[in-house]
Amino acid sequence: MFAAADSLEEPEIIFPEMAALVIGAWIAKSQPWQVNRPRMVILLSLSALAGLLFSRYLPEVFLLQSSIAFLFALGLLFFSKTTFFPLLSACVLPVLLHTKSFIYPVSVFIMVTLTAVIQWGLERVGLRMAKEYTPVPYHWNAFLQRLPFLLVVFLLPAIAAQYTKLPFLIAPPLLVLLLEASSRDSRLRQTPFRVILMVLAVSVLGTAGRLFLLDFLGWSLTLAGGVVILAMLALLYGSGLLIPPVGALGLLPFLIPSQGAIFYPLCTTITAAFFLTAACKLPLALTEPPLFCRKNKKCQ
């Protein structure tokens, strides 16, 4: 990915969520999402294309574009009956970066297809255990009742990002973290402080790769990105916290203007702490039963 972006001089090829896909689909003992490979390819490609179209054709108002991208991605989750949360990042990222090139969705399609093919190969040779896809039983009542909570939690850092000119207060992989932490049985809830520290560490690692290796030492994008990926995977694996969206945070600094990258670790850590707190305290889990039902009406 970095080699292609470097040789073609097309930064849109860099898709940070690729790190999350590699961790979840190849490295983790069990795939964390309820999704099969065809849906994985279709949903991520469709999300990337939709995000690009929102960035190109909606009015240039960040809160409008990002909110529509967020709601569209939630709708995709509902109708696809999956928990493939990385599609949120794929949809919001082009809005955040003001991406206008169709290279972005093409790149996403190629990379997610490659991810799915290699995952299939790993399962065929016995290096990974296949996970059977079971459609997620979302309920209209639960979805509509929790949607306002999710939207408010999303909008608070988005508004702060707009008015502080620190866009990565709403870094897209953090949206994936929010949804993954919202489930009552999520392991992210068990050690929230360690998760926040890992967000900080990976963000610092990615920022150092961008500012020191790439900008200061003048390393190639391929070499700097490769070093960051290896160091990040070693850190996540060694800590026992193989959290896919945290991995994506390590690659995002390579898409940030240099002058704003220094604030990146602070932004991601603040929002991660806020999102984890909200996920634990508020009813955000879309897969859980409705909060309330009308009298004499069946909850569904």
C-alpha cells in the first residue's frame, strides 16, 4: 500500500483501516466482526465510494458531510445485518481529508479484496479458524431509540474539531472503537485505561514515523510506513491488545499535513477517552434489545 502510494505519488491509496483489516482478518485468533467475505468487500467498497461522493458533491460544510457519512454507515450496518464496523471509517475518512479522487474507492476495493483472498487462503491451509457468518438481528426499535445517543456522542467531538481546527478529534478509526466498545460483552470495557494508553502510544508512534522518519530524516514513504507498521504490530501483539481500530490510528498521520500532526496524539487520546466513557455509560449498542416498547406492542 505504501509502496504503491509512494511510486504513483497518490496519497489517496493509503487506507489506514487496512491495518485494522489485517489485524482482524489475519492476525487475531478470531475475526471480531460478524461478516462474510463477499459482504466485507461490498460494504467497505460501497462505504468508500459513498464517502467520496459526499465529499465531492455535498456542500462544503464539515458537520453536514460528516454527519451524513456517519448516518449512512450506520444504515449500512443495519441493512447488511453485520457488525463490520470498519465501514464507518471508510465512509467518514474522505470527508475528513476532503478527498476528491476516485482513486480512493478503487484502492479500498483492491485492498479489501486482497485481504479477503488471503484470509481465505489462511483458512484453507489451517492457519486460521474460519468463522461462520450469522446475520445480526438488528431491531428497528432499538436502532431508532439508540440513534440519537450515537449522533450526540458523534457530534460533540465533531463540533470541537470544526471550531478548534483540529480535525482529528474525530479520527475515523475512533468511530469504530466507539461502536466496538458499545456492546456489553466488549473486551474494550474490561481495561479501558489500557486501551486509552494504547491509543496514545500508537498515535505517538505513527506521528513520530511521519514527522521524524519521513519529514526530518527524509526516508521514503514505503520505508517509513513499513517501520511504523512493524513497530505498531509488535506493540499491539506484545501488549495482548490486538484491537483493529487502534492499529488504523498508527497509519493516519501519514495523511495529515505536517503542521497539524504534532497535535494528533492529543486529539485521538482525548476522543478515545470520551468515546469509551460514553460507550460504557450510555445505551449505544445497536445489537441489544429496545430500551422501551409501546404498551401491548411486541418489541422488534
